[in-house]
Amino acid sequence: MKIGILGATGAVGRQMIQCLEEQNIDAQELRLFASARSEGKTMQFHQQDLHVETVKRERLSDLDIVLGAVSADLAKEYAPLITKPSAVFIDNSKAFRLDENVPLVIPEINGSDAKLHHGIIANPNCSTIITLMA
């Protein structure tokens, strides 16, 4: 599986990388995307150095899953670049939370709804997730 992370250098993006490691996700490839300020920085995944890059259509085109840790505006901008070539975009912003065609998923509660996606899966905000988990 080829995975991308939008906003990889931010707090949420770094946590996504850590969760992928903790869950022992053995990605064939992990691509880290961030703003131009972070381009070229090095981050680690499974003790491997990965270089951060800016988003380019061709670098998104062959990914299987893209995790989004960017603003709603950027999520809306990048979504067509991700889903058009058939990748699944799992968005952490508020961009698609109220879209009736996008499943709103908390894996431990309604994980099977993720199968109903049309290229995008959204999640509720962090306080909603914590409250519903209780």
C-alpha cells in the first residue's frame, strides 16, 4: 500500500506518522507532504529517513490512501487531485464533515461505514470522537 500524508510536519501529521508506526503499518511507500517551508526536511518512519515534499499532482497520482492533516480550504483544493486517480482521502479537517455523500467515521464506532465512501472519508472533530468513545 502506498500512503501519503498531507500536513506531515504539523502536530497532527506527526501523530499520524507515529500511529502508522505503532500500528505496524508496513507501507510499501510513505510520502510526506507539507508547505514549501518544510520542503526537504527529513522525518523518520520505521527508522527510515523520508524527505518532505510539496504537493504535486504527479506525486499524488499513484497513492492508495492519503491522510489529510491540513486546513479545510487545502483539503478541498487537494481532494480532486487525490480521488480522481482512485486513491482514498481520509480527511481530518472540517471540509467534508457535513457532506451527505461523505461518510463520517469513527473506526471504533461505525468503521464499516468507511466502505461506503466515494473517494473521501471524513472524521468528526477530536472532542466529538472522545465524547462518543465514552
